[in-house]
Amino acid sequence: MQAQPRRRPRRPGVCVGIDLAGVPHRETGVAILRSGRLELLTSAGSDEEILDLARKAGRWGTVAVNAPLTRPLGRCCLDDDCRCRTDPGTRSRQLERELARMGVPTLATALIKVLARRGERIAASLREIGHEPLEVYPFATLRLLGLPWEGKKTTSGRRKIHRALRPLVPGLNHPRATEHQIDAVVCALTALLWRLGRTRTVGLQEEGLMTIPLDASPIVAARHRR
């Protein structure tokens, strides 16, 4: 079960964003922000590669992952043929139902079981190295911040999102970034907003929480002061 993240720091620090793939042979995007500035944008494959990059957060950094990190209440697993599928479990979590009511559609956890299983495993490994990960959702972050979110599978769509993110992420100068790398930047940005106290959560503590942004005002203000 997802633990409550430790008390939020009030400084940018190091933020690692992970756009997790369901299987190691597909691309996992990873972005690292240091003091709000993009320090590294790359891709990973295996769990070990992902964890090695997450360690760059250091002891006091924040790691944010785009993947389900918990199961729906009542589910002992996500197997289709298990009794827990219908008695008393459900396919989705409260956080997914809350997002839908906010006009932010997402897939139920049990419909993306391959990714959810890996997300749960990665979250457990992150806890072993001292990090309680934030579950985040780049699509929700972009929508709630009023940034472009459509067309990330196309070159023109990714460049449009890239241009919109640049004022919020100094050092982002990667017009050829893949969709997974772009999503990783958004994950790291969400972690930064969490550290600055500009997020809230949806979901149930006993089932799993997702961190979503309120606004990006501290980052915008900081850029205007420069």
C-alpha cells in the first residue's frame, strides 16, 4: 500500500521524472531537474537502469513516476481469472474515478495491468533505496496547467508541447525529444511543483494517491525575477 510522502520540502532540490514503460524492451523516459533546471534527459530500459538514474535524486530528492503504483482496493492481484476481480474488487481506483469527474480521462488500473505490475515493483524498489515515489500523470499535469497536450505522438505535437514547457523548465532545449522523454519532463515538473507546495492529491490514502498540480505560479514568478 502506498505510504504518505514525507513532509514536503520548500525548495526545488533534485526531481527525477520517470515515464515508465510496461516492459523493459520499450523506452522509459527519464528527466532530472536540479534546482528547477533540466540536468539530464535520457531513456532507460531495465529496472536496474531506471533505479540507477533514480539514485541521482540523492537522499533528499523527489522521484515521480507515470504509472499505477498501487492496486484497486479489494484486489489481491490484477489477474483476470482471480476471484478478487469481482469479489469485492474493482478495475479502477478512486483516483482514476476522481480524474474522470474532473474531465481528465485515464485508463483503469486493471486495464493496464502489465504497466501496473511493473509500477508496483519499481515503487517497492524505490522505497528500498529511500524514496517514497509520487504517482503522477503527465496528461493531467498538462491539462490542469493549461498547456498543450494533444498530438504527442507526432513530431509537430511534441514540439508544440516542448515550446510550452520551456518557460517552466530552464535547460529544456531538446526539440527532438521522444514522447516518453517529454512525459518524463512533465513528471519531473510535477515533482518540482510538489516540493514548492503547488499540488494536491486525488484518491484514497488507503488505496493510493496521485499528485496533480494546482498551478505553476512559483516557477513563473521565479523566471520573471531573473
